[in-house]
Amino acid sequence: FSVLCSAILSSYLLGERLNLLGKLGCLLSLVGSTVMVIHAPEDEEVTTLEEMTSKLKEPGFLAYAAILLALCFLLIFYLAPRYGQSNILIYLAICSVIGAFSVSSVKGLGIAIKGFFAGQPVLQNPLTWILVITLVASITTQINYLNKSLDIFNTSLVFPIYYVLFTTIVITTSIILFKEWVTMTVVDIIGTVCGFLTIILGVFLLHAFKDMDVSFGNLPQVLQNEQPAPVTRDDKNILIEVDNSSIAPEDKPKVFVLYT
């Protein structure tokens, strides 16, 4: 709903246009994300902070978190200063990668809040404060780079691409953190892969053809083959062509006509 709402409102309120291929890309992104969510397995039940701590300490998740942090630092300190103003994916990739930590922190804090009202000593648990600090830092970073992206690029493009990248990262994080891939069936695996490929196609349509003026009204003219424009050659090109002509006999003098 947020993707469609942002595309419609940005068109009416901000004067930003989304062409036919962009609208199709939004639809494909929503369809692909929906297919991924439908086929994603259910979360493993985690009810205490001790269980959450054991999940976070597992080697697989630690390696995954280290890769995300390295990627985030690469995007922030190297790619963003050089390509952030021209490539829409840089800032949105930062927001999406950081989103993996924010969603995990929210899930852990939800468990802590339940434990607090149940009378458990969650405030004495160091994980609670680690999750609070991680959540504040991640949300602040996301808001910062999302606003930068909105200041530069079209809102109709920012929200669909951000939604797709964020959803993909979050689902991947959930699968690794809670080992959901162990319980996935073949049908769910195929559905997840197909949904992901549909998302990629939608993002490609959104980003690759954003500058084309394609709509239902001018679609026949766009599809129709245009006649090639006549090539205008200056006097220099004409002289060179005549000079290099193999038709003129070698024993005859060459005549050049200069136009002023």
C-alpha cells in the first residue's frame, strides 16, 4: 500500500510523473514481494531474551551481521560520497542494509517489553540496552539517507525500490537468524526464488526506463519504427568523401566545389 500510495500522491502533489513501465514495475515489485512473504516460513517462537541472545550468538548470524556491517561501511564511506548523488541505489541500499538491524532490534525489544510486563528483570539484561542503542542508531541512519534520497530522486522511484530492497534484506535476515530455511519445502523455495526474480524485474523496469515518456496514449507511436533522420554532412565530409572515392578514375583530374 505504501508503494502505490507514494506513487499516486507524488504524482498529484509533487508533480512527479511515473510512466507506464514504472507503474508496471511497481505492480511487479508488489507481486514479487507478496509471493516471497506467502512462501516464507513462519518465525521460530522466541519468548525470552535468553533465547534471543543464543540466536544472536550463533556463528551463522554473526558472520551474516559482519558482512552487512562491512557492506554498510563500504556504502557510507566510499560509494555514497562518489556515486550517491547520481545513483538511486546507493542511499537506498544503505537504508535497506541498516534495516536488517532495526527489525531484529524491534523483535528483541518486543520480547523485552512482554517480559517487563510479566515481571521479568529485563532492565538488568545487557541485551535490552544493546538493542535500544542499535535501534536508535539504525533508525537515525535510515531516516538520514532516506531523506537524502528523497531530496535528489523521484519519490515514485524511491519508495518502490526501497520497499523491495528492505523487504528482501529483512526476509533474508529472518531466515538466517531463526533458521527458517530448515523447515522450507521445495514449493516454498521455488516460490521464494520466483518472487525474488519478479522483484528484480520490477526494479529493473522502474530504474532502467524512468526517463522514457511511455503511456497508454503514446504507446502505438513508441512501438512504431521511426524513420531515420537524414544525415547532414558538412563541406569537409563531402571533400573527404570525394577525395577517397574509388569511382573517380586516377587519370582524370578531381574537381572540388566549395560553398561559401
